[in-house]
Amino acid sequence: MLEKLKDIEANYLEIEAALAEPSLYEDPDRAAKLLKEQKDLTPLMEAYRAYNKAEASLAEAKELLASETDGEFRTMLQEEADAAREQMASLQEQLKVLLLPKDKDDDKNVIVEIRSGAGGEEAALFAANLFRMYSMYADGCRWKVETLNANETELGGIKEISFEINGQGAYSRLKFESGVHRVQRVPDTESSGRIHTSTVTVAVLPVVEAVEIDINPADLQVDTYRSGGAGGQHVNKTESAIRITHIPTGTVVECQDERSQHKNRDRAMKILASRIYDAELAKQQAEIAADRKSQVGTGDRSERIRTYNYPQGRVTDHRIGLTLHKLDAILNGDLDEVFDAIITADQAEKLKASSNA
């Protein structure tokens, strides 16, 4: 590992030297590429240099201990040596994590799709709760949320919604949210006080650029229709809504939020590209997950990943056995504790697979 880090540091120094050359900025694309590489490598280099510093402190303390006879000074040197060893062990674990292959999509923006499942109107109401939860989390991260398409119910629920979250590292934080989210609570319409169980499906797709995926226009069937929904002057007046079918995969995307047919088509194409890309990504992740026998990060939309239990005020993530009794805070966007635990579990699985390999 340390030999590999020496090579990475040499590369890092070359990048720093290149960035110091004024002529580099005559080529903006290369400059941007090197700046990103530098940014990606900086946390690793900081940890590596801290490790080397701790190693030097340990060597110095051991050298002084070999010749020192004063009891009090020897005790102090021994404490310094122990602290350096402890710091080195901690940094070594940190370096192992930082050296894990990075998901190439981690820095991407995301499209989140939420659909109500079993439970009728109660499921639609919980879908609206989840949309609010993710929106509040994004707001806390200072990310931008833009609704792409929504199908609402008369009682304020959501049958399905697609929205884009734009922000640095959005995919890295939200990518493990794909799957079935289950809610257990007493509906407002339930007079006997019985707890109902409903489900909502969430899919998190990385937003892809046109160059990353090639869609043949001949493979698309595009239909227009009149917008429907909960009232408004524009509803059912013009055929601005768009339905695009990708014939080879059978993927269907609808978009009717905008009055402009052109804007709806652009949004639908963005969702379609991300869905096709995500399907390929899911195949790769399924193979990796099967190899390491891990349920974290499979992205399987049929997998029940989390339960929100209102009577007990708890949230349980079934993949890692995490239970938190802070339902209200989580539904208000306080998701970092959940996300950090899942990411840590995923890193542990990757480290285990790496060591076995």
C-alpha cells in the first residue's frame, strides 16, 4: 500500500507543478481536468503525509529512548511513541478507505423517482412525505431541487414524481436510497385506529451527459397528449405533454409539467437517458454485490430497504440493521446519520472484498 502511495504522491506533485505553469490555462479543458484530479487526490495526500509525519515521530522517539536514561523523560518519550503508533494505525485504516476505487458517478447530479406502491391514497401521501424529506435534505446541503414531472392526488398525495437534485456529490450521498420504503402508521381516514402498512418505491439515477450514452432516435416512439392533473387553466387545452418509449428496452417516460412541448421533451429525454444508464449500472452492481454477498448498494428497486414506524417513532434500515428513534428529524431531512452508516457499511464490504482478493 505504501509503495502505491509513493507513486500517487509523485503523480500529485507532477499535477501541482503543471498547475503552477501559466501556459496551462491556455488549454481550459486540460486545466479543468488537472484541477479535478488534484481535488480528488488531496484528501488521500493529506492522510498520507500525516502518516509519514507520525512515522517520523515514532522513529525519533524510539531513537531517543535507546540512549535516554532519565526515568521521567523516558516515560514522556514512551507516551509520544504510543501516540504515534496509535495515530499511524488510525491513518492506515483511513488510507485503505481512501484508496478504494471511487464510483465514477459520485460527483454527478441525480434524478430521483418516487412512486406510490401498495396502500392506495396512504401510499401516495407517504410518497409526498418522502419528496419533502429529500427536498429538505437537499436544502440543508444547499443543493437545487427541480421537479421534472409529477402526478398528484386530490388529497395532496403523489402517485409518482421525478425531480432533479443538483449539487456537488449528490449521487454519492443519495445512491443507496433506491428500493422499497415501507411506512407503518394510522391513516387520518382510519376511525378504528388500526395501523396500516404501505409502500413507496424510490429510484436514484445519476444524471448523464449526452456523450455518456448513445440513444438512436430511430429507437424512440414519441407521442404527444393533453396534460391532465388537478385543475388549472392549461389542463387539457393543448397537447404539450410528452410520452417517449425506448423500443429496445421498453422504457417509457412521460413529462407534462411544462406548458412547452419542447421543454417537456427535453426533460423526458434527460430522464430516459438516466434510466437506460442506470439499468446498465444496476447490472454491474448486481454482479459486484453477488461476488461480495452484500445487500448494500445493489440498487434493486424491489428490495425493501427501510421501514418508517410512526407509532414507535423509529426508522429501521434493514440492509445494515440500523434503528434510530428519531423519525420526525429524519422526515425533516436529517439524514446524515443514516447515510453515513450505510456508506461505512459499504466501505467495509469493499475492504473485505479487497483483502480477500
